[in-house]
Amino acid sequence: MEIILKKPANFKLKADIEPKGDQPKAISQLVEGLKKGIKHQVLLGVTGSGKTFTMANVIAQIGKPTLIIAPNKTLAAQLYNEFKKLFPENAVEYFVSYYDYYQPEAYIPITDTYIEKDASINEFIDRLRHSATAAVLSRRDVIVVASVSCIYGLGSPHEYFQKHLYLQQGGRITRDELLRALVRMHYERRETDFTRATFRVRGDIIEIFPSNEEKRAVRVSLWGDEIEEIKIIDPFRGKVIGRVREIVIFPASHYVTSEDRLARAIREIREELRERVEYFKKKGLYLYAERLEKRTLYDLELLEEIGYCKGIENYSRYLDGRRPGEPPYTLLDYFPDDFLIFIDESHITIPQLRGMYRGDRSRKETLVEYGFRLPSALDNRPLTFEEFEERVNQVIYVSATPGDYEIEKSEGRIIEQIIRPTGLLDPKVEVRPSENQVEDLYFEIKKRAEKKERVLVCTLTKRMAEELTDYYKEIGIKACYMHSDLKTLERARIIRDLRKGVYDVLIGINLLREGLDLPEVSLIAILDADKEGFLRSERSLIQMMGRAARNVNGTAILYAQTITPAMKKAIEETERRRKIQEEYNRIHGITPQTIVKSLEDPLMKMV
């Protein structure tokens, strides 16, 4: 992809600290591997070892556009805020699903229930998505932090790029040409309610509020058919902020297309509709034929009138000019060929990337089978994992517990980061009988509460977590239960309240593992640790125990009747790391100190 207004990939890392512990060695080895062209590497960094700072140093040294994929919005927000602070002069962007609420279109044949797509779009997140694609196409010093939604179809980067509007002082364009160009880019003309993705006209002055901006709009002054001046203005007060000689305005939608392509797409959709209606009628399925025809003709009417319709992504195969079965364009296609990928918490992100295609496909096949969608809607989908792999240039998997896939792909290129810059050790591990685990844990929580420290408790079932929370509340413990039904912001609020001391203990199932940065937590208690399964696997146990590794008094108590192979391996690995850390501290005269961290929450900051 051609880059416009290209800036050199000059990443300026701003940090008050220098790499410490294992960080210098890890940075050096990862950079060396990238320069040698090694495609797959693993950064095995223990909790609290500063993996993010290592990643930042690698990016600064290697100087390539970078995509960082996190397993969820919360971790993506955390990384985004950290990288914004580390690279204040570069483009650090955020790309996650823009839905506050999303109910996908579906049909349940057994009850003859059609569920229409219902979604609430977060305008703030939508702006950040546009900011991300605009940055990737216009500069090289760019870092995009994304969730796994980055492998969903996005619309053609070629069409998106070709539809951009390049304005230059002294350049030639008539007022009508400029207005038509903005309409083709899905900008809406509004004279009063001037918001993102709109424009307004006052004589020969056109004001444009770009889709990727929040606090800056563009005022273009024309003299005849010449651009006399380009100003950056405050869109709400109209005050001039600055002047520029040139600017690029990107489309207001990622699903833009040329008039020729749109006309061809409409013809092809009509032809597919004719064939599918004929197919249903031959089978005597007249209701399906009528339903499909009515729905599709309505969409076609809108496409002809305004070039857009609700659910336009279901026709993306035709709008993109793709062949049947051909993969969709995604955020990955917006990057240049030499880009770098970090997959954070890879042991959970990789399985998520693997599973997205299958879940999407099964839902859409039912819609197609019963006449709610054309078969081409199946090509509006996420990438398969194999297609994702084909688009990867160089990748670094980041995890305290990398999965088998990452280990195999890296062919032994595993860079360990075991020493923490703070000198903190992996937690002490104790195994206690599970007979009186609830009562024993009560006394441990009381001990921590007296020292103003916090506790995390991992149960196996939702019911047990609820009952344990109620029981502890009844006997005077400030306990809270965190479950999967809670929305992202509510979870963030509970975590913040735990840190503030509103609660002494947080109880949950598998929500207390990756990415929880809680220095106040000095005890992690794992109930029924000997019940084998994915919640008590070696990797899960190491991740859970790691939550106590940010406090100098960090301890993990595993309640069990027997020691399972998974427990044995997890304990041995934790003790191996702890010995390495103790020896390093002894040689360098380091006294471990609990991390001091602001109570500011990245997600609360962003919404």
C-alpha cells in the first residue's frame, strides 16, 4: 500500500527509566532476531517483568509500523494508554469493536425466531478506528493496539485510500467538485449540528470535521477554483488553531466504493438474487424466496439511491470485487508488507483467533439456508486462522505461559524475561488441604486486611463464588464477586474499588488471570486446585499465581487433597523462577519493593 505524506519511522521513546533486569538482554535478542528475518519469536516474560517496556524498546529500535493484538478491550485499553505515554510524539492508535452493545443477526429454526441485528455504536471508539486506519495509511511511525476484532472484514484499503481527499494550498478544485467528493466519501452536509464526519458550507468557505478527529476541524477557503488557505479550527468555537499547507481527509466509512464498482456490485447482487429465488421456488420454498427477494430489493434500492444500506457489510464481497470464498480485507491489509506484530497474552489470544471463523460461519449458514441472506453474505466474515498466518510478516508472541503453538512456531526461539526491574520475586507457594479451605482462608484474609493488603480467590464454579461471597459478607469480610455477566466498565470499577480498599477480597472463576495489574494483592487463593481441567491446568495455575507477584509479600495458597501433575509442574516452574530471581537480587544487592501504581484506570479514562 502506497503511503501518502510519508514520515520516516522515527519512533521517539520517552521514559524516565532505563531497561533493567532481564530487559536489556531480551530487547537485544528480539531485535537481533528481527534483523535476521526470523519470523516467529516468543517473549516469555513473567508477570511484572516489564514486557510492555521491552516491546516499546524493540519497536523504537526496529522502526517498523506495529500491530499489537490483545485478547480483550480491557487489556487493549491498558496497553494503548501505556504506549501513548511511551511514544507521545508518534501515532499510537486503538482499534477494537465499536459496539457498546451487539446482538448479531440470527435465526433459530426450531422456534421460527428471527433476531434482527441490534447494535449500539460507540462514536468515540469509531473515531479511534478511523484514526487508526488513517494513521496506518499516512505514516510509518505508527503503533496500533487492537483486539482480536482486527481480523474481521473492514472494507477495501485500496478503495478507502483512493477515496481520500488531498488538499494543498494553491491546488485547483472547484467548490462543487469539493462538495461532491465529500458526499462520495460518506460525509454528511449539516449547517447547524457540526459533528464528526460532517461538513458545512458558507459561500467559498467549506468546513470539514474529519471522521478521525475529535477536537480539530478543517476550514478550506477557496478563491475561484483555487485553494487559498487551509486552517485547522476548533469545531465547537470556530477559533483558528493553526494553518497548514496540505492535508489529507479520509472517508467517513470504511465501506466506500467507486461509482463504477457500486453499479457493477448492484448488477451482480441482482443476478445472485435471481438465481437464489429460482432455487427456493424449485424446492417449493416460496416463503423463503419471497422473504429474500423483499429484503434484498429494499437494500438494492438504498444502494442505488444513497450508496449505502443497513447491513452493507453483507454485500462486501461485491463491493470489494472479491471472488467467492476469497478472504475479506481486514486491518492487517491496511499495513505495509514489512509490519511487525506482537500478540499479547498469546496463550489466550491465539485460541481466540482460531475460533472466530467457525462461530461466525455457523450462524450465517442458518440465515442463508432460510432465506434471510444471500449466500455471498458468508464472505462477510473474519479471517480463518490459516489466512491470518498468511498475512503475518514477523511476529513476537508475548506471554508468561506461551502455548504449544507459539513454542512450536518459534522453533526454540524463546527469549526469557524472568528478572523483574523491581526485584520482586514470584510468590511463595503453599499447598494446604481443601477440607476446611473456606475457614482457613477466612483467617488469611483477615491477616491481609489488617496490613491493608488485598486477596484474590479463584473458585471453580459460579455458584461457589456467589455462595462464598455471601458467606464472607455475613461474617464481616468486605467481599465482592466478579462474574462474566458484568460489563467491561463495571469490572473495571470493581477492580479499582478493590485497590482502593472498598473490598478486601475479590472472588471469581477465571476472570482473575491475565492482565490484572494489582500491586495491593499479596495473596492469591486457588480453591480445589486439584480438580483437573482447563481452569486448573499448568498454564492457568501459573497465570493465577502470578497475580500475587507485584507485591513484596506475594503468596499463593493452593487448596487441594492431592498434588496433580499440573500443580506439580506449575509449582516447580514458579520455584525455578523464584530461585533465579533470588540469586540475581543477591548478586546485585537488590531489595524487592512493592510496585507503586496510580489508581487511574485506562478504560475509565477512555470512555
